[in-house]
Amino acid sequence: MMSKELEIRVGNGYAMLLVLFLFIAVMLFGLLGFHNPFFLLLLPVIVLVLRGFFIVNPNSSKVLVLFGAYKGTVKVNGFFWANPFYARSEFSLRARNFDSERVKVNDKIGNPILINVILVWQVQDTFKSAFEVDNYVEFVRVQTDAAVRKLAGSYPYDNFDDAQAELTLRSGMDEVNEALEVEIMERLAIAGIRVIEARIGYLAYAPEIANAMLKRQQAVAIVAARKKIVEGAVGMVEDALDQLSRDNIIEFDDDKKAAMVSNLMVVLCSDKEAVPVVNAGTLNG
């Protein structure tokens, strides 16, 4: 039994169309000219010839089956004629888009996320698409969803909870999309489907934790910004003290240094503008 696609060529439809016209002319001539009903026997032949005609459109194909036996696939576009007893099934060879529904899954850490995939695919092996699976379009949908669920469970959404993770769904899009494409390609190979492109189209935390995760991200950003501000403030205070001491502008003991450092840090790290206070007494007052 054949287990792979066989591309075949069949008869020219235009040539058989001339033969059909010849049969019709002979039958009419016999009936009208000789009044012989024997020529009516050509009618079933004409019907069978008519049934053998078919058209293959560009980027389309016809799978031919004779009494349950696969005979081949016609992929050349045009007007053809073949055995009228062939059962013919049409399979499109055009590239198709599949935008999956947003599914809720758990990432590697267990956080619920929403994710969907955009898949570009086309039929490559018509034998497998026709006979290895029941419904190849539905097969693409189900297996793509399964691949997305598996992929989401293999990586964390981000590295907030997993600081050791070098690759995440959020930051490693190129690598993740490549892994997704390989996973889907392996799953769809049984159906003779070629994966042209597969990529994540939507990725977000599930609604029940989205607000909490947003606050956490904001907190991390604020802490990072504060750290930079403090680092800059410390450097500015060090430069100020060094310059004052180097230029002998004022003598500082430890208490005065501590007070000045405290005041400068408050001024430099505060969210609000500093309010100046004029000291009318002495420095020690």
C-alpha cells in the first residue's frame, strides 16, 4: 500500500473534449440520419466521459482514489480528464494563517498567563493530509494549542520569580518562537503540513494577577531608580566634601561632616524640592 504522495499526470481535458463532441455527433447523426435507436448506447459512454473532466486551480491539487486505492495527486493547474471512476478530493496548497484563541495556561513557575500563537502553514504532502489524519484543518488547530501549552509550561513569564532564568517568554522572543516553530513542526509532520512561520502573538498575565504583577513591576522599577539616585548622590557628596577640604574653605570635624552629609543626601534623594533655611547665627550656633 502506498504511504506517501505520488504526483501524477493525467489526460488533457481539451483533447478529450473533442472526443466527447465526436461521440455526441455520432449519436445524433445515427438517431436523426438513420433513425437507429442502437446509437443511444453511446449515451452512457458520453456521461462517463463527461464525469472524467475536472479543473485544478493555481496552488490547488486533486487527490485521486480508485475504489479505495490511492492513485496519485494532480498538482499541475489546468483542465484535465481522468478515469471517470476516480474519486477526486481537492486540497488547497495555498499558505494559510491561523490565529489561535487566547488560552490560559501556567508558566514554568505556575503563574497563570494568557497566550496565543500566529501560525502560517500550508499542505505539503496531500497523501498524509488526506489519509493520515481525519480532518487536517482541525488537526492543525488542536496540535497548535497543545504545542503552545507545552511551550508556556517550559519557560517562566519573566525572571522576577526565577532570577536564574536566562530565557523567559517575555525577554527571549526569538529563541522562544524558534522553539515553538520546531515543536509545532514536529506535531504537524504526521499530517503533511509545512510550517512556514510560528510566533507568539499575544502574551500577558491572566486578569486575576495582572494588577498585582503590574504593581510588582512598578516597585522593581522604583527600587532600581532609587538605587541609581542614591549612587549618584553619594558620589556628589564625596566630590563636595573633597573640594571643600582641598580648597580650605571650611574645617570639618566628624559631627559637621555627618550633618552635611545628612543634609545633602536628603536634598539630593528627596522627591520634592528642598526649602532653603537661612542660618543667621554662627556655624556652631
